[in-house]
Amino acid sequence: MLKKITIFFFFIIQLNAQDGNQNVVSSELNTSGTSYLVKDYPQGVYPTFDDLLQKKGINMGDAIERRPIVGYQKNSLAKDVVADQVYFYFKRDSVRVSNYAAISYNGSLYIQQRLIKKLASKKDKNQEGNDLNSYHRVISDGKFWYFEGPYANMWSKAFAYGTGGAVGMVVGSNLNKLKGIVFNVEKKEFNFIRDCEGLNLLIEEYKGTKIECSDKEVGILVVRENIDKIIK
């Protein structure tokens, strides 16, 4: 049993190392000064990604509500509550919304996790969240869109769950790490901020001041601080 656990953790460490070696940005980020603002997307649901790009939403009135992704999901969230990841439900029959690419709700724009996975850059296809039918809020807007969400290497999670038993379940459920996500609207691509080097590449692309990388890892607070400096 001990040998099995040792091999398991070695495998996870190797995958996480590979995960960190892939940088966040490509060479075609928007540095032209064009802004993509959440306020420009009318309230409503956007069935497809193309509908979102063309700002062709369907106004649902008050037919849908947000609910938390953890805890008691029958409780709706008040409209003034800020939540970065939610489920949407139809009020009439409590059916979970799953067939819209994006939803503009009460001044916030939410993108379905399924779309993030579909449009993830090639190097980020291995990033897996906790539910494809959940929606992530655009936290900051401007030259690009910035999101956050708990993600992990999908192969690490699969291996963890595949080991079976309590150890596999516990480790698999705790692999997710809150990561910053950047959406290049012009290129139609999501990129994950994995480490300090990746953050610096993004900063450099947008003519910001790079930070000192004393450690490979970078905290989410540092990511937020530097995103605020370059996104407008």
C-alpha cells in the first residue's frame, strides 16, 4: 500500500512540473488598446459563442437565477451578491441551465466553463475545472477578460481518482488550485496563468513592468494586482 501511494505522489509531482513549464501567453495578444467591456453586452443569454461576439443576446427577463456551486444549491443568490463561479437555474422548474455559452446577468458577464475548455489554448487543454455546466464571471475587463477558477491538470486528477479508495478521492478533490485565466477576445482563446514566468510574459506583452520571480509559484493576489495594472 505504501509503495502504491509513493508511486502515485511521484506521478502527480511529475505532471505538475510539466504543467508549470507551459507559459500563459501567445504572440498575438491584443496590445492595440481596444477595450472589451462587460457593460457593452446586453442582459440576456447567449446560446453560442458567435452570439456573444456579435452581442446578440436573448432577454430572459427574470426567468433565471444564480445558485452557489457549493453548499445547498436550492438557495438562490441575491442579485447584489458578487460570485465568481455559479450555476444558473430556471426559476419556474428549478432546471439547471446548461445550453448557453454565456449569460449577462445584472451587470455581470458569465462564461460557461464548457466554453473555456473548448477555447483553451493548446497548452491549456489539460486544465480541468469542477463542472463544465458552471459559469465563471468576468472579474476584470479591458484589453482582455480576466477570470479565476479552481483548476488542475486533468491527468493528475484522473490518476488520483483512478487509484480508488479514500486516498484517491481526497487527493483528487484537493488538486484544484485557484488560477487566473485570461481570454484574448481577438484571438478567441483562453490562457491560464500557471506561474511567475507566465505572468511576466503577459505583463511584458502589455508593456507593463515585470515582477521579480523569487519563486516559480505566484500567488493569486499578485496575479490580481498585476492584471489590474495592464488590463485597461
